[in-house]
Amino acid sequence: MSEATTALPPKPSGRIRWTICALLFAAVVLSYIDRLVLGVLKPQLEALYGWTNAGYGDIAGYFQVFYGLGFLAFGWLIDRYGPKVGYLVAMGSWTLGHFAQTLATSTTGFVIARIPLALGEAGTFPSALAAVSQWFPRQERALAIGIFNAGANVGAVVTPLLVSFLVAGLLLDWRWAFIISGCFNLVWLFVWWRWYRAPADHPKVTAEERQWIEAEPVVQARRAGFLKVLRHRETWAYMTGRFLIDPVWWTFLFWLPDFFSKQYGYDLKSFGPPLVVIYILADVGAVAGGWYSSSLLKRGRTTNRARKQAMFVCALFAVPVMFAVQASNVWVAVTLIGIACAAHQGFSTNLFAMPGDLFPRNAQGALIGLGGVSGAIGGFIASKSLGALLDTVGSYEPFFVACGVAYLLALLVIHLINPRYREPQFAA
């Protein structure tokens, strides 16, 4: 976790850790499908039930409030019981909330139904990051994070296609989009319950792969509480980064279907292809961002330089999205937004590596929880502000301008707060 590198044994023949990574990827895919079904249906439900932009902003904003609260709970839960229990509780909760949305029609009803969805989905990334920390040494960690983080984009690609097929293609009632997508969660929960173990307890792990995973020393200590973690400047660097960039991603997720509907007149049958292209580009960015910093580490760069250099390159790619509203046609806008989403995913992949890079395992859950709260607060402010802005000004342009500068600003603040990227010291 410090800049001094630990010599790793030769790469093993076993690949169970990558099977675990595949399960994490699938969980993130499902989590994003479940949180995005409503956004894809938004134009239809808006016309059907008379929603306002401010009302939809409440749905998106309060989702993020409870998502942030869930991060605090799961930080404690995962530190105490581990990622296996964390994911079982997380997906169980969000599946309940996902099905509950079939009972709602008003924006207030959806706010209430989505509370267990938000609380459960808050456990997605803390559980995944804890599992990666258990199963991957530092040289592979960012790549593994990039792979499961890419599941967000796959989920975002699948959702409009699935919802369009069910509702516009098969002419099913909109509620079936929630019911059918929720059933996939039940299958994953069974597989995770039967398959996941810590490396030391997994019967399929070879001795060589276990040696590779456990080559980095693990400091055994009692869980560090939130107040203890907050005393360190590295915590504030991570939290500030999440506060500045998470709102961009959240707003893209919840509002892009509405943007294409209002800006270009697209409907449920037609805005699927633009969203697919955007999130495929984002998928590339997630893996590329993790691969780039991992390759820099393998070439002998310090963790500080590798992570920040990767984030800087990603931040530069986000700048052109400022001109998305002025695009001459939909596909120019799609290209600009897609590149920005790729930049976000590459940037966040390296930011998400910070807890594993800098903090001992007994403090990572608290840090991840605090980062989630910080990002959720930023997302709540953005959603409420954008809903009110659209009802008054009627333009997405201020939002896209903010997106273009958010990543350079975030990296600057991260570097000013944490210039040396050194591991804080925790008493055992």
C-alpha cells in the first residue's frame, strides 16, 4: 500500500480470481439495469402520469440520498462480515425495491419504492471493491476494478434495448420491465451464495494462485471508524473527488433518455442506439483507464504518478462534452457524450483504486462509505438543480459545461490535498 513495492511470485496458472471478477462484473451489470429501467421509461411515464422535471428530479435526487446512507451502512457491514454477506444483503434489498416499483405511478410513489433499491445498490461497489482487495494484488487491482466497473456501461447498454423490446416490441405493460429484469437478480444471488469464498477458503484455488494473491502482507487490525478515517487528508482527497465527478455520471444515467427525447424528439423505440453507443464507449474507457495505470505501475512508475497520470488523460477527454448541446446532429452529440462517459469511467476506475492503494483493509470500508456519501450528496444537488433548471430555463447546456470542467477540477483538488499519495498511519 505504500510506494515501496513488494516482490510478487511468478504469475500462477489458476484463474479463480478472474471468475470472481466475472461475478462482480455481472452484479454491476444487474445493478445498473435495475436503477436505469425507470430512466428509460421516464418519457412514457411522464406523458402517462403527468410528471414534471422537478418531480423526476426528486426521484433521482432522493435515490442518491438513500444511496449515500446505504454506503455508510455497508461500509460497516462489509468490514464486519465481508463481501459475501455484503453482496447478499445488498442485492436482496435492491431486488425488493426493484419489484416494489411496479406498485407506483406517481413520482412520490417511486421515491418511496426506490428506498430499498437505493439502500441495497449502495452495497454494490463497496462489496466489489472489498472482494477485489481480497482476491487481487496491487498490480492487477486497477484492471480488475476497471473490468467490473465496465459492468455499469454494459448495464446501461442492455437496459434501453431490454426495455424497448419488452414495452415497445412485445407491447407489454411497463411493469413487466421491472419484473423480468428483477428475476435475473435471483439467479445471481444463488450463484454468489454457492461460489464465493475468501481465497484461503476457496476449494478451487491452486496453491500458486493463493500465493500470488497473498504475496502482499496484510496488516490485521480492528476496523477503523469513520471519525478515525476522517482525520487523514487522503480521506478528504477521495471524498472531494467523488463529490465532484459522481454527479456527472449519475445525471447521465438518469437524464440522458430525457435529453434525447427533448433535444431530438427520440422516443422509447429510437433512443436505444444512441445510448448503446455512449455506454459502449464508456465500457472501453473503464477498462482502458485501469489498464493504463496498471501498465505504468509495471513499468516502474510510482502509484502516485500512475494513478494521477491516468486521471489527467481522462480529464482531458471529458472537456469537449461542454459543446454537446450545440452539436449539429444527434450523432455528434452522442460522440461527445460517449467520449465524456469513457473519460468518467477511466477516471473513476483510478479514483476507486485509492482505498486499496493507500488504506489498510481495516479502514477501507469506512473510506468507501464516506466517499459514497460524498458522491451521493453531489448527485442529489445536481439532480435537484437540473430538474429545477429544466422547468425554468429549459436547457441542458449549463450541465454539460459543468461536466467538461469537473474532472480537471477534481484532479487538481485531489493533488492539492494528497500530493504525495502516501499511506496514512493507523494504529493496530
